Amino acid sequence: MTDLGVMTCFLGMEVNQSNQDIFISQHAFALKILNRFCMSNCKTLTSSGNQERVDEKEYRSLVGCLLYLTATRSDIMYVVSLLSRFMHCWDVSHFKATKRILRYFEKGNELKLIGYSDSDWAGSVDDMKSTSGYFFTLGSSVFCWSSKKEQTVTQSTAKAEYIAAAAAVNQAIWLRKLLTIESRADIQSAVAIAKNPIFHGKTKHFKIKFHFVREVEQLKEVSLVHCSSENQLADILTKSLGTTRFEALRSKIGVCCIQSKDEC
């Protein structure tokens, strides 16, 4: 085995190491995408612009590139996950949205990853399903995240949050091989359902697989606790946010500029 020294690149990701930190980014790959889709000198938009329709191959290719970028950019995980649902039935509005993401990168491509559960309710207008998201952090760094549409239609925010908690707990069971896990949800009713073994009128229709959360809670394998909505990091994975809220959460999950680490 040959010692090649300090790692600087891995699977298309740049690795910048110092005595205090390790920064992981995909700066070169992001620039390549911008050049490929003729967006290297684009202007940042706060509202959608006009764009002619392109073929499906270009849209799928662009979404695929953006999905790869989510490996180090959790701040775009929600919107890219949302756009990937329309790979076979997209229209002009979806392509405009992908262009907006590229404009976002043109403005802040120097942002790097230094490196709880949440859900919206019936956010998908096509089938009224909710979107679940979760983060896992170690110290101040986020190292695992997901944003996916739930498979069932929920009849309350509590159930949507409970399903999101179940998804997070499934991931936590594997991560527990490393450290004890505490899972945070911002809806107290979802936490209460997990801690209360009694089935009542509002929860008796919940599927058994989601009550797996209760079992691991009782076995003390995972601790499900309540956190305020203001401190719910997973909001960025489940819904479209205003600029102020988005930038605040982006900073909290550790995505910041490598030149201004102190601002993270």
C-alpha cells in the first residue's frame, strides 16, 4: 500500500484539511454544472424568470447532477428531492426551478459543508402526501440527512410528524452502533404518541410499523424529545422557506463559506 499523503480529493469532492477542521465541498463539480448548462455568468433571481422548454433528457441530467451535489449540500436537499419526483412528468415550471438552484450556486458556490425529524402536512398538492426529513449531527457537524415524500396520506400533523420520527428512528438504530441517539421533534403530540402505549381514537388507525418508535423508546434505544420549532433544523428538508429562515437554518446545519468559518 502506497501512502499518497493527505487526502485532497475523493469521488469528485474536494477535501480541505487543517489542524482544526476538515472542509468537504464540490466546488469544481458545481462549476462544471454551471458551465454545462450555460449558467456560469447568470444573475441571481428572487423570483422565477422566463425559460423555454427543453427536452426531458436535459432536465433529467440536470436533476441527476443536483442529486449528486446533495452529498455535501444539505441546504438544497429538499428542493432537489422535490424536483426528482417529476422526472417523467415535468413541465416548464420544474425546469425553471432547477435553473434557480443553479443561480443559487452561482451566488454562493464557495459555501462548504463543515461537517432533527420534521414533516410538513399534505405539502404535495398532487396527492396530498407529506414530506419527511431528518438530520443527524455529531457535535456541531451534520453528517447524515434525508428528505423524502411519505408513502401514505396522513390525516393530521401529528401522524405526519410521527411517520417522520419513525424514519429517523430506523436510521438511528443503525447509527446507535456508534453512539446513543436522541431524536428531536417539534410537535409535542408526536412525542406523546411515542411515549404513551395506549391506542385511542386519534391514533388507533396508525400502522404497526410506525409504532416501532414506541418500542425503541421503551427499550431506551432511542430517546424522542420535543424541541421548539425555532430550533428544528429539519425544517429546511421539509418545506420551502423564506430567505431569512433559510439562511438561518443553513448556518445552523454547518453550511458556510470556507473563508469565513467564524461566521458558521
